[in-house]
Amino acid sequence: MTNITVEGYGVVEGREGERLVLALERGGVDILHRCGGVARCTTCRVSFTEGEPEIMTVAERDKLAEKDLLGTARLSCQIECHGDMNLTPLQTARSSGLEPGKAPTESIQPEAQWIPRETRA
């Protein structure tokens, strides 16, 4: 198990290897995932204060670069739980007034191609 300290929500337990978006949702965080967790919309983004993963998917890198968010946010739908994390959800149903979106699948979509974490180019 991993401990995920979520600003405004407390501590959520994540299962090792579980998608972060699913751990957050299961733990009571009303995180958005408008595209269904396939790295197309950036509504599931989070900001880390500790425990940010050193790897990311190509899909996450490409979407964050497209939206000029590299180095400022991560996509919870593209992160697996490994180790303790401290983070802030940047968009929630409560803060936006939007419905969360289609439920993400158990495995990362599109199929994960892992690369080292990138920051602003």
C-alpha cells in the first residue's frame, strides 16, 4: 500500500501499481477524468509536493507539452501508485461544477510507453 496525502482530503491508500486517478476516486476525492482516463483532456491533473514519479508515459508528456503544462502538473490517469505521495488535485467535481466523466479502466490507456519524467523544454 502507498499513502497518498491529498490536500483538502487527507490520506488516501493506494494499491501498489494502481492508477492514481482510481486510488484518488476510491478514497473519496472527486477528481475529474472527463476523457475517461486516456490522456486527452488534462482534467485529472495534480500537482506534487512530494513523491512525484520519475517516469511518465509518452501520452502524458505529449498532452502536457501541448497544453504548456510540463513541469507544473501531472495527469493522474497516467500515473501508477508506487511509494508515498503528497499532492493537490487541480480540478475536482466540487471546484468545477462538472461531472467527473467516464470511469477509467484499471490499466493505463493508451498502452503505457514509459520515459523519464520531463519538465519544461
